[in-house]
Amino acid sequence: MSRRPHEGPNPKRVEAGRNNQRKRKGLTEIGRARLRVAALEHRPWQFATGPRTPQGKARAAANGKLNCRKAGLQELQADLAAVKRLVARLQRIRSEGIKS
């Protein structure tokens, strides 16, 4: 079974994508009214409270900081202190030897 070399996008799929894009040009007044009624009925803002526990708040505060290159000095110092504590703990465990 040999495969054909790639000849570009399938024209039927391209046309279907264009048709779908033409169909979705924002909300109509009726659609907007339906969304408003559904939102008022379900009141999602009452249930979207955000994190409640200290651990959850800490996780939320850390969101986006993994790739952030502009960490504050206090955050860097806290991270460094945590690494130093870990190293000290590992050295202490290593010096005590493995106990079975």
C-alpha cells in the first residue's frame, strides 16, 4: 500500500471550514437574550469563588510564574531558601547513613 505524496489541503475541507466561519459572525439578539436568560437562571458567579484553602491560593498565585522571567526578589529569595533547606536535609540524611 503506497501513500500519495502530500498535495496540499483537501479542497472539500477548506470549503467546509470557510462555510463554518461564515456561519459564526457573532451573536444575534435572540442568541444574546438566550445566553442572558441561561446565565441569570444558573447564576454561575455564585459558584465561581476561586480557591478557598491556603494550598489552593498558593497554587493559584503560582499560576503563570513557571515561565515568567520577571520574578520578584522576595520570591527568588524564598525559592533559594527552600533549595538550601532541601540541600541541608539531604546532607543530613546522607551523613546519618541508611538505616534499615
